[in-house]
Amino acid sequence: MPDEFVTSLDNNGETATVALRGEVDVLTVDQVRAALSDALATRPREIVVDLSGLVFIDSTGLGALVFGFQRARDAGVRFRLTRATPSVRQILVLSGLLEVVELT
């Protein structure tokens, strides 16, 4: 059984980084939405979602990333994903999310 899902938020004033670890699915998606909302509330210039510890994301999790992207865009805040594992990157590619959200 994978580690319990965890989000963390780190803000250096310019960039708010939300790190995701474990699995994002229907049981954990509310944590992701809350973390992204908290990140936006800090009024950063950029939100970076670190996916290096993420092992799985389902359609509800993808929806949460779209939610964060749209809210950031509406607020004039850059939004990007970073450090996706190969399996998570494949899900992002297949979903079409990377056509609108930047992955570095």
C-alpha cells in the first residue's frame, strides 16, 4: 500500500510550490484543491506543482490541476507542473492537459 497522500506548500514570496506525494484520486482530490487554493491565496507570481513524489493521478486529480490552472490564470499568476515521473507524465500527455498547462 502506498504512503498516505500528502500535499505541502512552500512559498518564498515570488513562487508558491505545492508538492504532491502518493496518489491523487477521488479520496484525496479535496486536499489538492485546498492546497492549490491556499497557494493562490499567498498571491505569488507563480505556482509550481511538484509532481516528483506522485505515483498516480486519476481524472478527478487532473480536474483539480485544471481547477488550479484556471484560478491562477484568472488571477494573472503563472501556473506550471514540474518533475513528473514517467508514469505520471504519460497520464498527463494522454489526458491532453499538457496542451494547456506547462510541464518543466
